[in-house]
Amino acid sequence: MSRKEFRDLAEPVAAHDAIASLDLTPETETVPLRESRGRVLAERIDAEMDVPGFDRASMDGYAVRGRDTFGAGEASPVELELVGAVHAGAEPDVTVGEGEAAEISTGAVMPDGADAVVIVERTEERDESVLVRDAVAPGDSVMLAGADVAAGARALGPGTRLTPREIGLLSALGVDEVPVRGRPTVGIISTGDELVRPGDPLNSDAGQIYDVNSYTVATGVEEAGGEVRLYPHAGDDYDEMERLLLEAADECDLVLSSGSTSASAVDVIYRVIESRGELLLHGVAVKPGKPMLVGTLGEADDGHASAYVGLPGYPVSALTIFQTFVAPAIRRAAGVPEPRTATVEGTMAVRERYGEGRLRLMPVGLVEDADGETLVYPVDKGSGATTSLVEADGVVEVHPDTEYLAAGESVDVRLFSPDVRAPTLLGVGEDDPALSRLLDRLDAPRYLAVGSREGLRRLRDDVPDVAVVAGETGRDVDSVEIGGWTREWGLVVPADDPNDVSGLSDLVDRDLRFVNRDTNSGLRTTLSNALADLAAERETERHELVEAIDGFELTTKATESPARAVLRGKADVGLGLRATAESLGMGFVSVGTETVRVHANPNRTAKGSVEAFSALLESADDVFDTLAGYDSD
Amino acid sequence: MSRKEFRDLAEPVAAHDAIASLDLTPETETVPLRESRGRVLAERIDAEMDVPGFDRASMDGYAVRGRDTFGAGEASPVELELVGAVHAGAEPDVTVGEGEAAEISTGAVMPDGADAVVIVERTEERDESVLVRDAVAPGDSVMLAGADVAAGARALGPGTRLTPREIGLLSALGVDEVPVRGRPTVGIISTGDELVRPGDPLNSDAGQIYDVNSYTVATGVEEAGGEVRLYPHAGDDYDEMERLLLEAADECDLVLSSGSTSASAVDVIYRVIESRGELLLHGVAVKPGKPMLVGTLGEADDGHASAYVGLPGYPVSALTIFQTFVAPAIRRAAGVPEPRTATVEGTMAVRERYGEGRLRLMPVGLVEDADGETLVYPVDKGSGATTSLVEADGVVEVHPDTEYLAAGESVDVRLFSPDVRAPTLLGVGEDDPALSRLLDRLDAPRYLAVGSREGLRRLRDDVPDVAVVAGETGRDVDSVEIGGWTREWGLVVPADDPNDVSGLSDLVDRDLRFVNRDTNSGLRTTLSNALADLAAERETERHELVEAIDGFELTTKATESPARAVLRGKADVGLGLRATAESLGMGFVSVGTETVRVHANPNRTAKGSVEAFSALLESADDVFDTLAGYDSD
């Protein structure tokens, strides 16, 4: 098989430079003021009018000639003849002469002749006159025309981001359209014959999967201030790919391709860029991102050239490379500053070895300790799992020469989005339907269903806040138990139990296809213990029974997975819970009950979210009541 | 005149409680995944399918039976018969038997019979066979169905904010519509007969002004996660106001009124609420915000009741009260957390006295010192100026018992928007057209055109980074001059100079209406000095000449203001610059030139933005070249 090999990987700085050399800057556009929030002014705006446009009373009271009030005081009021009234929004129909006054409201036009306002609190109205108990100077309680903003004055400069207050100032100036920096148009082409857009039907037997990167990257583009065009899926056919890439280049400032991990699709794009554009670099010395492509597409001279960046296929890798190399370029083109929340500082919770000799963009998760300090732990090991997307909060740049990051070392984390926040609670351990409902009632928890054994191991490393453990684990980890429940477990069978299964013995003695859970699962350990009891009863060894069970090593990851395998006809019997059998409308053969215990990290018991979880465990009987086979202890 | 008086002001906490007691929560809605960025999940989403949906090759290579490779190594390859190939997105048309292998691409479905992949780098393809140089165990380089996400597993919990990564995970699950928290609908009614919406024609003679608060508050509502409905302007008529308020209550979760400072409009709303809703509180012991109203509108029992909050009329006050009391309630209803950038910490740059016995929400500006520390200075003195909107960055809560804030005291500033940033450069001083163009080339400067004298005074207080000073000021302030220019000044007259003005003498000797600048302006001082020279020439006193000038005390705020007064026919002659006369197409009588100097704060010369300004002054000759009467020194 022939494959495009990337040799002579470019340095990351060269990738930044290559992308910076591309022109993504769109044309300036004009938008209605009302829709300008978050946009960036393209040019200076000077006031074209005075604000206010007239001499304006700034208090309720009486418009007078200041000199008529000289000498007035509490004990020596001056009486002025009342000649009329002026209200806000009305043209004065009165002139104030010597010895005269006109009632005036805040915001009203000062009538001719008057040059000051006596506030109402210092006056007393008589029949056709007003007593003034205060001397005012010309200009008192009057805002002169242009005193707020003068015509011709600089109002806002180019590059100003429009927030409520700037929009307020522009409103005052009567501006209803503003010239703003355009948003770069970014085309997203998703490649790979196997990709299907969310919402369309999926044929798993033909190896189809949903396209993850198109929407992920599209959302990242919008966050960075770009406008997205999604193009239909391109297969791996050269002509079709060429047509699509050139169409996108024609319509966009930047074209991103993303999605396929298949070498052939990458190879096809590579050939199109080489023949219909310019390849600036292929392959960057960064993990992940080796297969990154940077270039231009289309003919520069007839104005159709567009920038092009090819992202890696794994979702976390695609988002990482996008946020590291592409998002800054989109922000620059849009004139949008880097969000202040894009980066957080934390300390490594564990030691992490490296030493691969190229820059690593290491996906990490965040958790706060009891003092609110941010701890950072590595998440994705390059598995390509989409779950890593939500298990990692951002990336740490690890220098090529770094051999390891020590626990306690300070690191900067660039978040996957400025809106990403560290979870309030980090839990690990057993997958359990009651737990899932309990988590719904906590504020922004993260729970990694890694199984009871792996959960306890992580708790020992002091990373999570709590570990949820089912059954007997045989491990001794320092922790504080904050609550728990019991659940009924056994064998999940089809609804009508066609094989008439009655217990574990049937698995051993009969020819039934079984589906088990993985070895980290507490439920699996409980099953093993029950088989040990059965072996003792039969005066044999457990491994003899295990070997007699067809499918004992056929393991699955989640609580419902064995039952769903039975539902699909892939097996006759699955290990599972009564609650699962009931929710899927299946048959259930009870074997026993097991405990589920919530173990808090002893250093985090004072953390607010752990206290909240602890309180919830004491008050959430309704959760256990509604699930079959559950008991709140 | 009768006015609604607010007695027994409520405590601020009571205002928070009253607003919290209102139900703003909208219904859950379903949105397309592609449009769900920033939304908040209304309910838990469990995986409805396995991801991947099939056993998937995770590397390019050959699908084999693991046990067939046992014992294989670099020196002892195993030869397997090549029976076909499987590509990503295609259904396998081959079965792998004992001693057989099939070529396979990353992402392709594992063919029946095979349980592991040998990566291509450890193989060598022959004619119809492949040499395998590595032993693989069952499962190697294979991602089992459901290994990423298992059907039935918890994917995302309620309350999760959707950022690129969550949208990626939901894509992987094939979810194309998501249940999200609704956005509360907020109706904005702008009251006051004098208000005109931006874009509509304005009649200043009738005291009309543009409506500032509607768009300001609308933008704030959107930032907080609400959806806005703007209602047409309501006048002060009771029936019309009642109709409009009830219509808005019917259509919205919350109705805000804002805009008018007029007592009669507030009074009308007060009466409508009392008769057609429930008044929870009126008047809060907070400065600003005394006239705040909180209540409900419409009938609760037929489902049309809506919350109501009345905001003060001054723009800075309206935005302050909105951000303090209303935005948190909108965020709660939308399920959106408070932005982390909503608050910054700083130290008071100056001492500020208070002691009014009620909570003060003090508008402040921000500036960074040379070390990047944030300094905070008070801005608005309750003048109602819209310019305060962009001169202040946020508010500091000053406790009722506080007598003063000391310079150097640490304070928290709640920004007017999470997108607000402190300016990089804070300049104060003379208004000048060349300066305005220079500022366009700096990154996010703030310039307060307070005049040369006031600018120097503020520089002495160590608040701004630079002061720009025109002419001779007679003040001695410690500063570092970083550059400057000269400008030609004189008398601006109509284009055809109908009065045949030839110089200052004409102002004194003839019956011409003059418009001056204010006393803070350096240009005004330069004029005064020129008049002193003329007086000396005539062997008289300057005040004699000044008194002979009709309009010498008629002062205006900005460079162009006198010229524009002449343009409008309000005067015959205005004090101004040759550049202004030229840009407005007017006549000009030259009197002299004056220097303009940029004085840097001696403690800020190392600040990046000051260095950038200094460099700009040396390189921006083109700015001076294009302005009439300007010289770069």
C-alpha cells in the first residue's frame, strides 16, 4: 500500500508564520447599530451633532434669568412672575423676560431669555408667580448644547469592541449603522467516505460514523469571530474533492478540512493543493498535528485565492490544532482580542513523563482542590476517543526538551473554549444509573465512569474529589465514606426469557452465550466472588467455572452494554442490574445485591461540592425509590 | 407642580430579593445542534448508541487473528495469506480465517474472523501474502464497539454550557437537536415624549434627544442571555402607556422601562403598575437608582403576569442598575453562569470622599500603571452625560458607612460588560484633530478631551499616562515630554468672509458676534495671550479689549464647536484652527501658531503604550502633512 509520508516536519513557529502569512482579512461591512454587539469598529466615529442638541434643563424647577435671583435666600425670597411652562420633548412657547420665570421639566429646552434653573425644592408656587429662595448663576442646572458631546469631537476609535456602553454612546449620536471589521468566512470541508452528518441515518455495518470535527471546528470558528460555511461531505475521489475545495476557496477567506483519519483522503487533498494552489508546509513537529497542511487554494490573480489549513482527524487533536494555530489567525482577521479567559494557571496534580523530542500539546483536565487552587492532570493518550473532548478542558504546551512535568509544577492551560470552566466536582468510579440521576442535581460535576478499581487507583493519586465503588474491591485507599446505596444485580435476559435461565449455574452448565463487564467494574468483581462461592459449593476451582462460561472474557464498558448486546441478539445472557433490565423492558434473574459507596478524597471533604454531594446523598431517597432493585441503605 | 416622592427607600438587598422573587424562567426549547453554541442543556443526555458502532481498526495495517502472529518478530516473520482489503466507510466483503490477513485502513470495520491489527510499519507486502514482523494480541490496534461511548451511558448533564467540545461529543452521538434552557424574553419600553430612536430625524428645537437606554440595556440583556423585544416609544399618556405595558407583559418574561428622566412618565408607569399589577418596591437606597421600581404586570392567574423593573433615566445610572440588579436575574433564568471577566480588582488611584449614608455604585475608569497593576479612578459625578458611558469601565460598590476611599485602597470593579477592557493608554488634555488621527493608530487608547489646563491638573494627580497640552499653560507639572507639533490658529469665518474680517482687532473694534472656547482649552489661553499683546500695543488693559468682544464668554467644548456655531449662523466669527476651517469648507483668518506638546507621566514612561505613542510621534509625519496649518516641529 502506498502512503504519503511526512518527513522534515516543520517547527511549530513555522506553522504560525505560514498561517500568519495568509491573508484572511475580510472587507469592512456596515451593520445596524442594534446588531453590532461584539463587533469591532473599522474606523473612527466622530460626533456629527451636538449632544444635547439644545440648552437643556438638568433639573425640574423654574427657568429664570440668573441675575434676577441675586440676593435671594431662604429668608429673602424673590418673587418672579410665572409666564408659562416648558416640558421635555416640546418646543418652548414662552420667553422669559426680566422678573419672569417659566416652569421647566428635566430634559426640556431652556426658553429664550432664561439662562439658569432654580430647582423646584427651593421654590414655592403662588397663583401667578413663584417665590425663589435660592440665588442661581447663569448656567446653573443647565446642560449647554454640546456639553456632553460636541459636534466634530472624536467619539470612538477604530478597533473598539462594541459593548452596551459604546452602543449607548452611538445611540446618543443618532448613529444607526456602524462600519465594522468583517468576519472572515471560513469554509469547512469534511473528508472521508465514512463520515455522516449528525441527524442523518448511520450504517454501522458499513463502518460509518458521525462527523465530529465539522461541528466542533465550526463552533470554534464562531467563537473566534469567523463566519462558517459547511460544505457537503467530500469523499476520497480526486475530481469531486478538487471541485469542492475550489468552490470553497472561491467563497471563503479560509478553508479548513477536517474529519478523516484516512491516509487516502489526506493524500487526495495534498495533490489538489499542489496542483491548484500553493503548499506552504506539510507536517508540523507537534504532537498531535503531524499531518497538518498549510497552503493556499485557487488563483491569487483573479482574486479567488483562499487560505487553506488541514487539521488532524482525531477530534481532540483537531480542536487542539485549531485552537493553537488557526483561531488566533481568525481573531486577528476579525480584529477580536484573545479572550482573557482563554488561559488558566494551575499546578500538575501528578507527574507526567514525556521526552519525545517534539512539542506536545497535552490535553488536560482541571479540578480544584479544597483551597480553590487549580490542579491539572493529563487526559487523552491519543486514543482518538470523542469522550476525551469533554474529559479534557484544554491543553498544556510541553516543550520538546522536557523529560517530565513534576507533580506540583506550575503550568498554563489554554482552554478549549473561553467558556470552558473547571468542573465543580470531579468523580470517578463505577457506572450506575442512580448515580447518573444524582449527578443531575449537582452543579457542573464531571464524572468519569472508569470503574470501581480504576476509580480507587485514581483516588489514591489524589486527583479526583470522590470515587464511587461498587461491591468488594479488596483495595485499601485512604478515604472518607460520605454515603451510598445498594443495588440488585444478576443476569439480564430477553423479555420472555426464552432460555429459561434460573441462575449462575445455567451459565456454567448450559450452552448460553454470555456478555460480561470489564475488569475495572465492581459488578464484574461481585460476579467473580459469586462464582467463587459457587465453586466452593461444588468443591472445585473458580477458574474451572469461568472457563465453562462462553463469553466470560467478552467484556463491555458500561452498565447497560451487556443487556443491549442481548437485546441485539449478540448474546443470550448479560451481566447487569435489575434497574437496567426494567428500563430496557427485559427479563431479569436476580443473583444478589451489592453495595455502592461514595468515597471522598480525605483532602477535599471541606470542598463545597463534596459537601453538597454528601448532603444530596442523605436527601435523595426519591432517586432510589424510583429505580427497581435500589435501596438507600 | 405635583411630583411622586419616594420615601422609605428600600435596602439594596430587598431589591435583589424582590427581583429574585419574580419568575423569569422561560420554557425549555429545542434547538438544532449546529445553533446551540453558548446554550445550556435543559436535561441530561445519555448516549443512545455505541461509539464507535462497530469494532474499528485504529491504525492502518492488516487485520489478522492475533494467535496467528504469536512468535513473530523482526527476525522471524510470519507469512499470512492476503485475502482482501477493507476501507473506511465500506462494509467488509472478506472474512479472515486461520493463517489469513486483510489490508485495513484506520477507521474501517474489522472483518469477521480478525481480532487484531498489525500496523503497516511492521509488515512487508508480497504478491499475495504479507510478512508480519510483530506479534499482536487480540484487541491490539482495535477500538471495540462502544469503547468510546457505550449506549446508555451518561453523556452530558443538565446545566452544561455548550462549547465546541460538547457539540463535538453530541455530534459523535448523532444528536442533531438539543433540549436547552429557554432565553427569557425581555421587553424594553422606552418612555418620555422627548426620545427619538437612532436613525430617525431629530428636532432639537423641540427638545428631542436620541434614546440611549433602549439599545444600551437591550445589548446588556443579550449579553446576560436574554432575548430582547423593543417596543415603540411610549409617551406620557396613561392609556397608551397602560396598553403598551400590558402588551409587553403578555409577550415577555420581564418588562424593563427606561429612558425618561421626566417625573410625569415615571408617575404614569407607577400608576399603571399599581392598578394593573403589583408594586413590590419603589425607591432603593442606592446612588444612583432611587427611582427604581420593581413589580409585576398583568394577571397572574391567566398566565399573562410578567416581572417589571423600572430603571433610572441617566444612561450610566440605567446601565449600572441593570448590571447590578437585573442582569444576574436574567442569567439565573437562562442558566448562564456569571462571566469570570465580569469583575476586576484594582487600587484607588486617588482619594474619594463619600458619606451620603446610602450604597453608592460609583462609576470608575481603569488605567494600568507601568507594572501592569490596575488603578481605579471615579468618573461620573451624576451629570447624566452619555460620554460617561465610555469614560467609565464599571462600578465600585461603596458601602453606606464609608466616609472615603483612600488612594491605594483595594477595590473590586464590576465591569459594564464582560467584554470591557481597560484602555492600554489613558490620555487627557487638548482636543486636536491631528491627535485624533494619531490615536487611531494606537491600540485601544482612551482620550479625555478635558483641555490643556485640566489635563495637566490630572497628570499632577498621577492618574493618566499622558497629557496633551496646547500653547503656554503657566503650570509646572513634573512630566517627560515625548513629542509634539505646531498648529496654526486664528478666526474661522463663513466661506466667503462676508464681514471681511482681517484679524483680532476687528473683534474688538467692530460689531461682530464671536464664539470662544472654554477656559480649560489651551487655544483659549493662546487667544488671551494674543489679546494681551494687542492691549500692550494699544497701551491699554486686556480686560478692556475682552469686554469689547461680543461673545467672548460664549464658550464651547470642542475644537470644531465655534466654527460650527458660525456655520449655523449663530455667530460671525469663531476661535479655531486652519485645519478645522479647511475641513468644514470655511474661511480662515490666521493669527498665529501654537505648540502642542505630549507630556508623559514620569512614572509611566516604561509602559508599552507610552513607548508606542512616543515612537508614533516620531514617525507620523504623514498625519501632520495632510492637515492644513500643521507642522511636525
